[in-house]
Amino acid sequence: MSQSGEKVKFSDSAGYVGFANLPNQVHRKSVKKGFEFTLMVVGESGLGKSTLINSLFLTDLYPERYIPGAAEKIERTVQIEASTVEIEERGVKLRLTVVDTPGYGDAINSQDCFKTIIQYIDNQFERYLHDESGLNRRHIIDNRVHCCFYFISPFGHGLKPLDVEFMKALHGKVNIVPVIAKADTLTLKERERLKRRILDEISEHGIRIYQLPDADSDEDEEFKEQTRVLKASFTPHLLFLLHYIPFAVIGSNQLIEVKGKKIRGRLYPWGVVEVENPEHNDFLKLRTMLVTHMQDLQEVTQDLHYENFRSERLKRTGKPVEEEVVDKDRILQQKEAEVR
């Protein structure tokens, strides 16, 4: 750029400087460092949350899961269970943390069952705020919840009051993706009717679910088409479009042989429901959304939800960033302790 502020573009004849290689450097560093992602799954017991997560990431996060009886669930409180697994695919490493919430909606009185979940999300924000305010910020582990799959029962006529209250309480803290569980219990017409009903109720109650970003003009055509198809579901009254959100999914870790080919699915007396068959359910659409928009989910968490928490946190302490007056000696002592 010249001193007058005009952009200068070098022609090929002017020689090659080399800064065009910067994206490759960023790519190599990112691959070497690896990626972190935290996914929370919330829903009533028995909706297949664990099975779906194992199906999505081809792993077994819950090898020995204890299932409590009905008597234990009467006064049961919500627990938080975080499982972390390192996944590597074609040299790219992903540190995946899945946060499960056993006990959600199981007790007779479930009025306050999501307060534990809110507290956990806020605690991760608080932890990140503390770490980035310290001296040694090079190796901060990001445990903030980047996405929440909220499982909706297929056996009702839409959202339950608990579903509405939960999503209204958390839509300002995390990216919510509604998921209809066990979609193989619904006919195609029932599935479409339930999706429209859920979307109408989400709009009626002012619930903000995760919005897919627009594809940039320089993106490849395949990504643009994926985004267009997924975004179409946010217009529930256009009946000629296939609606994918909320995603109606099934999960299975069982391999079944069909026509000489092994597939993951569920075997019934009348046939097989294939997990990865787009005509049977939205499993592939859900996985495509999660994988292709994983970076955007992290950016929305950082730029929107975390910044909202940070600003509210600073307001509560009465110390805005621009007016904060602190004891320098105390901060130096804290930094020295962190270094040690």
C-alpha cells in the first residue's frame, strides 16, 4: 500500500515476493497444533444421545454406561459428565470433548434441572476469562461449549414446556442445534409435520437457534450447495423445500450386511433402516453441518456468547476495561505465581 492509501498490486512481471504463501504457513501451523471442539448433548434419557455421538465420530465414548432404575430417577439431579477423546484423520488431530447431562428431565420436578447446565457453561467461560487474563496465555485449553445438540422426543406433538424453557435459558450462552431423536419411529409425513410444528414454536417463543452462515462468493460450489440446502430449512412455510432443521436422526453402532455390503443401521422385521442413507434420516446432514461449520461454531462462541459473558462479568464487578484501576503489586504477585 502506498503512502496515499492506495492499494498496489504487483504484476507477475514485477517478480514474486512470497507473501502469497502465508495461508499455507497458517495451515501447517494449525494442523500441527490440532483443533479443539466441545459438544454438549442434552435431552431426556432413552433418546439415543450416546448412540448418536458414537455414530457421528466412529468412536465409543461410553463403553460401560450405568442406567439407573425408575426409583433412582425420582429425586435424581442433573450431572455433568465430560469425556475427551483424541481423533486423528488424514494427519489432522481433533481434541473432541463431549459433555453429557445424565438426569436431565428425569425427576418428577424438573423445573430447575437446567440450572446445573447453565452453571457449567458459565464456569467454562469464567475459566477461559481467567486463563486469558493471566501471564502465560500460550497454551490455553478451550473448554467452552461450542455447540449444544438438544434432543427432542419424537413421541409428542411438538416442544414440551421443559424444551421451551431450556432453550430460552441457554440460547444466549451456546449455539443450540435442535435434533429430533429416533426418527425411525415416525412416518415421512409425521416427520415433516413435527418439524414444521417445532420450527413454528421456536419462532413463536423467540428462541434463537444456531444460524448457518452465508457462503462467501469465493467458496467452492459444493460448499455453497450444502449451505443453500441446509439454510432452506429455516423457512418452514416453503413446502416445496426439504426441511432438515431440526435434524431428524437415528443412530446405530451395529453393522448389518445388506446385499453383500456392511452398513450401520437398525434391523427390523420389515427391513433395515440405514444410518447414512439420506432417504431414511438426516444423519448425514447433521454430520455435514457439524464438520463444515465447526470453525464458525467456534467463532460465534468467541465473538458472541463469550463476549456477552465477558462484558456482563466486567459490569458485575464494576470494573469496565477502560476504567479498571487495580493494585499493580497484587497483579505482579499473581503473575509470578503463574510462572512458577
